[in-house]
Amino acid sequence: MLYEKTLSNIQEVKAREGIVIAVVTQGDQLVRKTADHVIEIPESIDLLTPILEVVPLQLLPTTSRCAAAATWTSRANLAKSVTVE
């Protein structure tokens, strides 16, 4: 159920012309088709997965100043995409 909601949120961001950088487990093809950029992590047990997801997300802003300076849609549109279900 959480996976379907995440896909729906990605589609909402894309509908508002946002850029999506997704962290996915290896072999995930649905998110790969929708997201602009994909960072793959290895499959693991459910309790360990959040730790594996956080590492690339923490490295993302430090390795690329472009990520912090990217042009985003207005905050109102981004807030709509997160709150709409």
C-alpha cells in the first residue's frame, strides 16, 4: 500500500513539472519509468532498508551543489503534490 502511495506522489510531482530523484531497490522498474533520476540500493530486509536509503540521500547535497540550486516548481505546487491523496 505504501508503494502505491509513493508512486502516486511521484506522478503528482511530475504533473507539476517537478524533478524526481528516487532511491529504489535493485530491479524496481515502475519507479524507474517515472522518475527523472534513480539511485539504486541493494535489496535487504525491511528493517535495514531505511539505513541503506539514507546514505545516498545524505551524500547527494554534498556531492553536487546543483542539487541544492536546482530550479523547483513553486512551494505551493510542491505542497499540493505531497498532501493530495
